[in-house]
Amino acid sequence: MLTFNDLSVAFAMPDGEKFRALGPIDLTIEPGQFVCIVGPSGCGKSTLIKVVAGLQKATQGSVVLGDVPIKSPSPRVGLMFQEANLMPWRTVRDNVALSLELAGVKREARYAVVEEMLGVLGLQEFADAYPGGLSGGMAQRVALGRVLSQKPEVLLLDEPFGALDAMTREQISLDLMAAWRRNKQTALMVTHDINEAVLLSDRILVLSRRPGRVIADITVDLPRPRQPEITFTPEFGAFARAVREAINAG
């Protein structure tokens, strides 16, 4: 369980004033939920992700994973940014294996996990390729595999597919859903794409303008597994409309 207790973040300005970026936020995310965060630019979505990742200190309040407050980066939490940030001298297989290697997992064990992950993400035939020869979509698959191979309890995704074209973005979203169904991590994802949020999530949190506060908490009870065709249904449209109205109201 991921619990936010009166969480606020403010930054010091050169003139000594405080720039309030986020909060206060009080909420609980249940184990295994896929939660998307949407809201206007500058409302603190990425700041919230960084706090959960242990990369940003809270000014007030806390985030607690289980019964442990998050104060620094933890192997229990995996983070994927918008940029793939692959090591160009390592193959796809070795890039996916990197996090396990750094964690001290023995070679045979880590490559067993990697081979399984390559299969889930459709990367088997590219296992020996180098990042310079990959498309943007393939590079993001590799970055996703690197995070998922850690099998973190919490998966954080900060607008990971924002730079991709619509068709590639949709396919990788499906890959992400397939991998998430296998491991059932708690997932927290920032996106500006309302349809993507509805397609992926069990729950959508809408943040207000700065300082970001949760102004809507929308449960998406569409059946799983979901395919792109569901976006054409009236039920899907109703959820997308509710999210958009909440953003506009905020």
C-alpha cells in the first residue's frame, strides 16, 4: 500500500519566498492498482513522482510504502522517465540486465529474467542489437524492460511515451499492460493523454493547477484485459469526458 499523508512540496526562490509546487495531498493507493495522474502543465505531477521515487524531499508530510516512509531511492520502487537513457555500448539484452547487475544478481539468474522480459516485450530478435540501431519505440521498450526486470513493488512512469507517435505509443501501452498483468505491481503513471489514462488505469487522479491538489479521483471500472477497440465504446467515452471536465473545472 502507498499512503500519502498531508504531502506538500515547496521550493525556495532567490528572493527567499517559497514556491508552492504541490499539496497538500492525502490519499491511499491499494497494492496492485494502476493509477494515472493527469492535470495541467506545471501542477506538480512529476514532482509527486520524484517524491515517491525518493529523489525529492517533501516539505511537509510523507509518503509511506507499506509501513516504511520513503526518504531516499529504494530497490522496492522502479522509475522510468520519458527518455530511454540506454547505454550505447551495451546490447539490448545487457541494457535490460543492467539494473539486476547493479543489484548484484548473479549472471545466470539475471539473464533468465531478462530473456523472459524480452519475450514479454517482443524484443527477442533485437536482443543483440545496440541502441543506435533502434527506433524510439524500441528504445522505450528496452527502458521499460530494464525497470520491469527489477520486479519492483511500485512502478513509477513519468510521461514515458510522450515523445512517441500515436501508433507506437498505443502498442507500447499494450505491452505495458501485458507486463503489469503478469507482475501486478502498484503502478503510478503521469500522462497528458486522457485516452491513454483511461485505457491503462484502474483509477485516475486529476490534479489542480499549482500547487497541485487532487480535485478528482475517478475509478475506471472497464473490464480487463483492454484492447484499443474499447476506446470507441460509449463507456470509454464517458470516462474520458469525466476526466476532461475535471481538468477544466480545476
